[in-house]
Amino acid sequence: MKKSVSEQPAIPFLNVVRSEFMKIISHPTIVLFIIITAILNIGLAILDTSGLVFYTANGMPPSTVADFGIVMFAPIYAFLILPVYAASSEYQGGQNRMTLIAVPNRQRLINGKVTAVVLAVLCGILVTVIPARLMINIFSDTGMSHKLIDLTCWAAVYLLMSIIAFSIAGITRSAIVPLSILIMIPIFVATGILQWPDGLRFLPDQASMSLLGTPAYEVTELPPWVAFFTLLAWALVCTIAYWLSFLRRDS
């Protein structure tokens, strides 16, 4: 006799994670933008280690490319394609409904999705971020502890920003909305339209650059630990919101 869905044996959590992880890392768009991010980061690292300097106005001393936090931070927006497509691509063509048929337990499915995205992002960081930062740190005269902190901060920024983008994409079921939000925020801040530095400094991108030690503007700079917990809070709130919406709404 044919069993109902509720009588079907539960799919092990590790199998859910493995399936979601494979869907992410095999997506052609995600693979393409991982390569693009790696090229951008390594290119910036080569420019920095080459000794190339830039002369700015107002008699300021010459600067290297690493002194421009916004420039060094920019490749993350290509990297965010990974979590955004991981959350939004299943809503194209009804694939999400098929996934829910295979894994009817929504709580297990969303937990597996979040775990798989974190693992995929960590793998992406190893390819796109760590090599470039190692290249920069090898040629720097800083101590080993400073180099380890630098690697940790960059990995944390990429991971937490990815979780934020993933959650927004899941809530909106769109790849365009989260990228538009995260890209337009620094543009609005740069134009000076939003004159509220005490609040703007707590936006994800501004907190990220403060954590990396290269704040976009002096008025939006946060202490490193405050910047870290700000990003962590954004990531937790967005993840919880996506988790609840996934459990409660229709497929």
C-alpha cells in the first residue's frame, strides 16, 4: 500500500545539507561570480603589493590602494551573488515546491539550507578572500597576530554580509531586491543625502568597513568590536525573519 507523505521516512539532516550544498556549488552563475570575486581580490592585492601609490588633493600623503576601504571592499558585491542565488533561484520555475515535496519538514529544510549556505560561503571565502589577504600580509611588516586578525576580520565580514544577503533574498524571493538594497545603501551614504552619521554607521556596509579597519568616512567609524556585533545582530535578525517566514508562508 502506498504511504502518505507524513508516513514517509524522514530524510536525515545531513542528506538535506549535502543536497542543498551541491545545488549551490554547482550553480553556473554562482561559480562564475566566485571566479570574478577571486580575480578582483587578487588584482587589488597585486596593486597593493606592487607599491603603486596614489596622490590625493589637499596635500595629503600618497596612499596605496589598501588605504581606500571602499575599493578593497567592493568585490564583496560580486561574492554576494552566491548567497542571493542560493536563496532565490529555487523560486524560479517552481523548484521550491519540488524541494518541499522531497523534504516536507519545513524546519529541517530551512535549517539545512542555512547550514549549506554557511558551508558554501566558507568554501567561497577560502577561494576568493584568503589568497588575496595572504598575498598582502606576506609583504607587510606587521606581526603574525595582526595578520591572523586581518584574515579573521575579512572572513567574518564576508560570512556575515552573505548571511544578511541570503536572508533578505529568501524573504523577498528575489535576487534583485537584496543586491539593490545592499548596493544602493553605500551610494546614498556617499551622496550625503542621508545626513545622520550616528545612525548610518550601524548599516551593514559601514560596520563592515569599520571592522576591516578602513572606514568609509571618519564620521561613520565604529570600534572593531562594536562593528562586529553590529554585523552579527543584522545577520541574526535577518536569519530569524527568513526562518519564521519560511515556516509560516505558502510555498
